Amino acid sequence: MSEQDLYIIRPSGEGWTLHLAKETLARFDERPKAIEAAVVVAEASARLGKAAGVMMEEGDQRIVVWDAGRDAYSKVS
């Protein structure tokens, strides 16, 4: 089984946070900036041969934003 880097964007107060596993990587004031940063780091993980993806939490759901090898960056904002 291959290692996977799954980056999660979560609402946090009046902004957004980017997480990998249990670690908070960054905080952003705007959702598009959080999405862009998440895709950049996920693409870097994919170039290193890892399965990588970006998901955004919306209430109780997780929405796929980007998945290495499957989806093109959709520029969800």
C-alpha cells in the first residue's frame, strides 16, 4: 500500500486552515488562497511519488478539490 498525503482545508473562525494528518500547516483569511496553497503542496507530494489529494470540509462533508492522477485542479473558490 502506498503512502498518501491528504491535505484537508477546514473553516476556522473567520478563516481557513490547512492540515496534513493531525498537523496544522497554515492559516488563511480567504478560501481560494487556502485551496491554492493546498494544491501546490499536494502536487509537490505527488511529484515525490506519493498518492496525494486535497479535500475541503463543508459541514459534515468532505469535498474532493484535487486528487493526483485523477482530477485536474478545479479552482473551486
